[in-house]
Amino acid sequence: RADDGADVVEESVATSDGREIEVAANVGRPEELEPAAARGADGVGLYRTEFLFLDRQSPPEEDEQYEAVRDALDTFPEGRVVVRTLDIGGDKRIPYLNLPDEENPFLGERGIRRSLDPDSDLFATQLRALLRAAADGAGELDVMFPLVATVDELEAAIAAVDDAEADLDERGVDYERPSLGVMVETPSAVFMADEFAKRVDFLSIGTNDLTQYVMAADRENERVGHLHDPTHPGVVRAIARTVEQAHEHDAWVGMCGEMAGNPDVTELLVGLGLDELSMSAVTIPDVKVAVSETEHSAARERAESALRVATRSELHETIQ
Ligand code: PEP
Ligand code: MG
């Protein structure tokens, strides 16, 4: 039992008809790692690395980043830790980097776009730290890139991983190449999911941003909160398409947006075919129970019906 009395399911979970679903934690700070493990997380499905850059005056050195990631891998020796490369811009700001003001920050130089800035070595430093940690930490490291919209961006990010390997070879330092993934957060990523899945090992759907961009509804603006809802059929169809394309090209596909932590939609997400759900640790026990109470074949049929409805309220009726 967790401190608040929740029943913790420690082992991995499967649906009643045997389909295993990985239930992982979203982690934003190192202090959250142990509590996530205590609540039954199979691993970390989203490690937000912005914390390393916040509340300080200059970026962290490679060694500090290496240690932080190695610690995460040591906390989940049997599981996998998916680290997201630095995701700044939009709602995530870091004052000392002196980034230019943008009129539409959510449509600006966010996520991978900033990492690929040729005038910055932040991305190269982070990738070297990650590759070293992959070799030394106990668990498995996977690395994913945020806000990718084009195949060119993905190929540039993969080339940066190749460059990090070459740098470490030259230094004679141990490293391991992690599995690589793309976050599906933009409509373009949904439509290009097949091309991404051919080039990486996994996709992870970030429904917070994906909903914002599919619905054109600011994730921070309450006035459009009714539109910023991933159970709108437009978003659900985008999720379905992404899962289908990932599987067609042998990539596994997870979800790490807030939607993944809502037990009311667990059956829908299992029915749509997601392989992994990653959420804030508090919701893990409830979602594990929801998975174990789901029958995969029935969930698939319900998901198919959900893909035929026209409105959010019809969708809610279908999945009730
Ligand atoms: C998302 O956009 O769904 C996501 C998981 O990333 P963040 O909330 O950190 O933007
Ligand atoms: Mg996001």
C-alpha cells in the first residue's frame, strides 16, 4: 500500500485476456523517482530533463547530466527509462539562455527545433551524457525527441547521436547507443508517423501538446479548455492513426500525455492498441487496476465504435 492507502500493484499488468501493457511514470525531478517505483511504475515513460536546467545561472555540465540519468537507470534496474531531450520554449522557459522573445511561443522555436540550433552545444552535451549513462546505469535507457514535425529534424537528431558517439570514441569513454523514439505532438507527426516509425524504435504520443495543436486550443487558456480535451474524436482519430502506423512499421507506441493517467479512458487506449501508458505516479495504481479489468478483444471493438462517432459526447457514451 502507498502512503495514502492506494493499493500498489508491483508486478507488470496484462488485460484479462493476456495482453501486457507497460505502465510507467512521468518524472520531472529526481526526487520523484523513488516514489514512482514505490507506486508500482514498471519504469519511466517520460523523464523531463528541464529540471537540470532550472533554478540556476548556467547550463549543467556533461558529468552532472550523466549522473542524474544514471541514477534514474539505477532506480529501475529491471525496467526502462525513457529520457526526453531538452524541451524548452513554449510553456517551458529558461531565463539565462536569453532566448529571443517570440510572438507565438507555442508555434516557435520549441523542443527539437531549439536543440538543433547550430549555434548551441546544449544538445551535443546532453547526448554525450545520455550515451555514457546508458552504458553505466543498471536499467535500459531509451531517448526520445520532443516536438518533431519533419523527417529532416529526426534525421538531424539521429545524426547528432552519431556525432556524440564519434566524440566519445575519440575520448575513449564507454558508451552505449540507446533505443531512439519520437514524441508525436504535432499534426505533422501524426501524418508522418509511418516515416518516423521506419527510422526509430518507438513513438510516444504527447497528448497535452497534440491536443493543443490538433484542436488549435492553447493548453494554458481556460477559455478554450472545452476544446483542449483529448477525447474529442479529432484527437482520438489522430491517436488511432499513429498507433496503426507505428505497428505497421514494427515500432512500439506509448502515450505520455495526461490522457494516459485517466483510468476512465484506459479501456479505450488499450483498445486503440497502445503498448505503454506513462503518467504521473499518483494515478499508476488505478490505471494498473483498469488495465487488469479490461478485456482486450472487447476493448478493440469498443475502440472501433469510438472511431466512428462524430462528437465528444457520443464518444463519452461509447466508452462508458
Ligand atoms: C505532452 O505534450 O503531452 C507531453 C507529455 O509533454 P509536456 O507536457 O512536457 O509538453
Ligand atoms: Mg509536450
